[in-house]
Amino acid sequence: MIETNFTPFPILTTDRLVLRQLETTDDKDIFSHRSDDSVNTYLEDFRHSSIEQTQAFIDRVQKEIAIGKTILWVITQKGRNKFIGTICLWNISKDEYKAETGYTLDPEFHRMGYMNEALVKVIDFGFNKMKLITIEAYVHENNDSSIQLLLRNKFKQGAAPKKAVGNNRIFFSLTSEIV
């Protein structure tokens, strides 16, 4: 049985990062992040047009965490509580022992290895704490940085399952046997 009880919320740390719980007080940072043009380059249905939309998003995510459907971390630099991005496991399937990962990072923190650090920690959490068998990702075909991140972490490109992939999306998966 996979573990989807996220109470107390699992705070994850790396050498340089703290992955913490999403709070209602993150609304301004989340709004700024989700309304940024460069963050939205390869994403669909991600942009927020109002702070109220962001507050509703935070409320929805917190409810999904409470029922074990999603877990989302705010990425911060260790020693600072400054928001620099998010990473999640969502579309959690208890029957199939799988989840999908998604992540975004503020552009000023690109190409510093932060997302790799965060993803390594979330993969470990997914396989060793949640007992997932598979972690999936759907990436825009032109998002070379994200594709390279997944390949570096042993994700394999493959044919998408029955779920519609969406416009210009490539399917990747990682199984616990590979890690």
C-alpha cells in the first residue's frame, strides 16, 4: 500500500534547499511565479491572472494534500525562506502505485542545479517513503532543460499511457527498480 498520509507534512532538505509546505501566506510569491511569462513558456493552464485565483489554487492544493491526492513543496534556499519554485507529486494513483511529478523554478535560479537537488530528494521520497513504483512526467518537447533533468535522473522516454499527453508533450517515466 502506498503512503499518502502527509501529516505531519514532510519537510525535505538538501545541501542547499529546504522543500517545505505550501502556506496561505505564499499567495503573493505564487501569484508572481505563476503569472511570469518565462515560467509559463512551456506550460498550459498554469498562468494566474489574479491573486484570488492563486488563493483558490493554494486552497485546492492544501485540500488535495489532506486527502492524499497531491503533495506539493515550496522550494526555498536553506537559511532563507525565500520562495524560488515548487515541486510536486500529483495525480497519485493508489491502485497503480504511481504519481506524476511537476516542477517550476524562478528564472533567476535556473542553471544552478537547484531543481536537480529537489528532484533527487522528491524521487527518494516517492519511492522510499510513499512506496511508489512509478513516477511519470510530461514535458514540452522544446523544454530541453527539463528533458535533460529527467534523463539525468534516469527517467526513460516512452509511449504515453492512455491518458492524453497534450500538445507537444513528451512522456517520461521512472520505476523504482531503476533507481
